[in-house]
Amino acid sequence: MAGIYIHIPFCKHKCNYCNFYSVASLKYRDVFINALLREIENRKSYLENEKVNTIYFGGGTPSLLKTGEINTIVKKLEDSFNLITNPEITLEANPDDVSEEKLTALKNNTPVNRFSLGVQSFFDDDLKYLDRIHSGDEARKAVETILNAGFNNVTIDLIYGIPGLSIEKWNKNLDIFFSYNIPHLSSYSLTVEPNTALQIQIKRNKRAEVDEELSIKHFEILLKRTSEKGFINYEISNFAKEGFYSKHNSIYWLGDHYIGLGPSAHSFNGFSRQWNVASVKKYIESVTIDKIIEEKEILTKEQRFNEYIMTSLRTSWGCDTEHIENVFGKDFKKHFLKNITPYIHKNLVLRENNKFILTKQGKLFADGIAADIFID
């Protein structure tokens, strides 16, 4: 199983907490589409004819694309890669860019079959803190518009740990989510990334600091309430009803192969990782002369082991010692067992035969546990 990620770098507005590459301008929109089609043609051998199960339009704000542009891109992908019949095709969108007319056109005239809506919160004060340009009412209307258009494979994003987001308000956010019977939720703790506008605003006392203890309380509520509603926490930040896991994101977590197209997009073929230049202008210029500006890293066995630990430990499938031995060797398995055992004794990791899975408490320390298992 392999996936294709398309990075659409354009936004109406750059949110203060975002550290993904994007530009708040549509200046290069038309020429970008042409460059993207050319990159697809130039890199069609990257996945070596593996079957492609998923296409993911991320960004940026991919919902700024016109239906004709989406169809042109998908058609080029069909001609260039070994796509399965009816692959999962996800389109990210912001509430302020959702309309009945657009959603009807997407449903009836494109192969998009999964929607990811960046709600973040249904409360205006939270959205103001995050520098979002939609309101809570617009978020609710956008959800309803997507569902009314006939999309049933839908996910929304909610952020917790926002200063001012009380326990009561966080529960209300979840109440609203559950009321729509949406089958998937991605929910993340607010992280202040380096060199973002939010980090600068906090340093200048223009925004309140994130309260880590409050974030932990929010996460514990999230785990409890989603479980009560029948959601499976199949990855630390992702919750789904049976049959509605994100097939595309599961490719990342399971270590399968993917190609990233567009500026700043990452690709992985099992042994190396590469990423395109994070500049629309430079990307377009390089693709136009068939010399894509990219960086590449050949991964050592130790690096591939560390990546496996980091990603698999976050999932409900856990780390598999049989896989570790088969792929990396007996010494790696021995190292893993030695370093994971203390966390079993602390009830942070559960062992089920050859699988090692984080407990609810262990999920609070996922990054630290993984780091202790890494090989330098």
C-alpha cells in the first residue's frame, strides 16, 4: 500500500500557530498547477509501480482549488501511478471556504470522497486566540453543509490545551462533535512551534502561555468520552469508528511508502526520505527546467528502527518484536526488550504476546518512552 500527498501551499490567511509551509497569496496559483502536473510526470517512477490506495490534498488550503483543477490533477495521477479503483481521496478545507455550491460540485463532479475540516474549536474566543478567520457558527454551518452534500467519510480537527478553554468548554466542543455523528476526529494538543507568530506573541505577552496540566486534563477527557461513544483511538491524536480510519495517515504510521508532490512535500520509499524546497517561487522555477530542488537523506538501519518505534508506538497496533527481528535483526529486538520492560512494570506499556502497546497513562508519555528506546 502506498500513498500520494499533494501540498497546496496557498492560504487566505496564515494562522499564528501554524508551522506548515504556506503563503497567504494566490499570486502563483495558475503557474503552480502547471508545475505540479510537470512534477507528477517527472516523478512517476518513484513508487516503482506500487499500488496506490490514497491521495491526500493537504496544505495550505486545498479547498481553494476549483473542481476542474482537482480533476486535472487526479487524472494526471491516474495516468502516472498505479492507482487502485476508487482510492481514498481526501481534501482538507477550512470552514470559511465551504459553501453549498462548492460542496455540491465537489460531490457530483470530482472523485473526492473524504473531507477533513479544520474546525479547531466551536468557540469564538478560542478561534481568536488561534488567529483563525472563521467563527464558531461558521464551523457548525460548514460541518452541516458537508454532511448535507452527501459526504459520509468526514473528519474534523479540534485543538485542546488552548488557554481559556475550560473543562466545561472542552466538553461542549466534544458534545457538538458527537451531535453530528461524524465518524472520525483528529484532536491535538496546542503546541507552540519555534519561529511561529504564536511563539512571538507569547514572548511579547500578547497571548497567554499554554497550560500543560490543562492539556493533560483535556486529553484524559478526550480518551474517556471518545471510548464511551465507540471510537477507537487508533493513533494517539486520531479517533475513528470501525471502518473509518484514515487510510492515508495510516501509511505514515505503518511505515509504508508515499510520494509528496508540491513545495515542502516529503517522500519516503523505505530507505530514504526526501523533501521539496519550501518556496512556491523556487519550486515552480526548478520544476519548469526539470531540476526539482530537493534534499535527500539516506536512512541508516538505526534511523529506520527509531522511526518505526516513534510511529508504531503511537498506534493501537503497537510495536511488534517479530517485525523488529525480521527487519532489523536480533540485536535490535534485544535492545528494544531491554528498554521497554521498565515501562511495562510502570503500567505505561501493555504487552500482548509480541505486541507492545501504550496504556492510557502511557499515551501521556509517548515521546519520552520512544526516545528511551531509540538507538543513537
